[in-house]
Amino acid sequence: MGDTGADADMVGMIGRVTGTVGPGLVGEVIVRIRGGAEHFLAHPVHGTGRLAVGTVVTVVEYLPPRTVYVMAAYDN
């Protein structure tokens, strides 16, 4: 199984912000994947504001090895 399958699996995954994500900020999220929980550097999707610690997010884009673009999973 190559990395292509793992890359595709990341998009759509649900995670939680562990370090504030926002315009001009590189934050951090934790995502349950591959039988565990992994941390990724996170950027907000264009047009998304600040995402506070604890916000549930959806992975919209994955840039290997450890970077994701995210947006809030639910409207507040």
C-alpha cells in the first residue's frame, strides 16, 4: 500500500485543535488515524477565521508528511 491511499484517507478526517489555528498562524491539530492519534501542523482553509483550542475540525487538504488545512466541522 503506497502513500497515495494514506493521503486520500486524511481528507475528511475529524480532528481537534490543540494549538490555535488562524490566518498568519501555524497551529496544531490532533487526528485519530492509523489506529492511534497523531499531531499535525495546521493552517486554516482560505476564508476561515481563527479556530480556538478545542474546536472540532475537518481536514480539507493534506500535505505530507505532517501538514493539514482545516475548517470548523460544525457551525457555532
